[in-house]
Amino acid sequence: MPDLTLLHLTDIHAADPSGNTWLGQDAGANLDRVVNVVKDLTIDIAAVLVSGDLVNEPSEANYRVFNQVAKSLHSLGAPVHLALGNHDDRALFRQCVVGVEGGSPTGAYYYDEQIRNLRLIVLDTRGGTGGTIGVDDEQLDWLERELAEPTPLGSLVVMHHPPLPTAVPDLNARLDNVARLRRVLMDREVRGILCGHVHFT
């Protein structure tokens, strides 16, 4: 497999400074520092991947802040791909960030994209109502069809909640359909799964 450098970020938790910020953090300043370090490395970034919790609390004001913050990411000159986390809101995200009209504004946000012959698959683990999280059957049906088609460098999955237990028990997600997700991914050319939620690698 040829070298392919991806920048993976997660849990930006952008927030209007006058509102509820994540532990008092300035998401914009933090992201600027990361981007400046990456620029100093003078490496070829094929894509930027952000695995959810774009905002700290879902509101138009916070998504406007995220759009400002994201300009730093776009300055790297690579495509930026976004996934949604449990702090995000599908309808507000579509309205304020991607500007998608039509379809179901509250439906799961998932898609695939080719990055230099690597297939990127973005899944939505935000779940449905009642606080559930997981990858629904509609996404898994789609994922099964996608993975049935070969691609030169295989596939990379991006999703917010890790499908495996982590070292932070309080943040371990009990994903719906994780057994079926495992079956769908089994014996396919999936290079890895990038996640967020627990705020460490």
C-alpha cells in the first residue's frame, strides 16, 4: 500500500464563547495550534477527517463558530470530511454546515468518498430517539453493498463511537447493531476504523 497521510481529528466541541464551552477550552485556538504544527511538518495531507462532536451543544450559534474554526482546517488545502457525534444535531448540521436541502433533515448522515484510491466510509452512530446510539440497519445494508465492490486500496471507516471497549469505562458506548457491524466488516478489505468520543487515541 502506498504512503497516504490522513489527518484525523475528533471532538472539536466548538462553542460560542458566550455559551457553554467544553471545559473552558477555546476550540478555535486549539485547532489553530494543531494546524500550524501540521503546516510546519510540510507533509502532503491527502484528507482531513473529523470524527464527530463538531460542536459542544447543538445550536445555530455554535455551528457558526464551527464554520469559522473549520477555515483553519481548509487552509491545509486537503478535502475535509466530517462525521457526526452525540453532541451534534443532524438537522442543524445540514442547515448550517453542509447546506443540504431535501431528503430527511434528521436522517442519518453517512456517505463514501474516494481518497486517492482509498475508499472513505463515514458512518453515523448518533442513533435514533431516546438516547440510543449505533449504526442502523439502513446504514448497514448500504455498507454491505459498498464493501462488496472492491477498491484499489481498500476502505477506511470513520465513526464517532468506538465499536470496542476502551480504557474509559464511563464513555464506553453500547452500540446497537455492533454484532451485525462486525459481520458486515468481516473478511473485507477494511484498513481500519477511526473513532472519537473518548478524547484520546
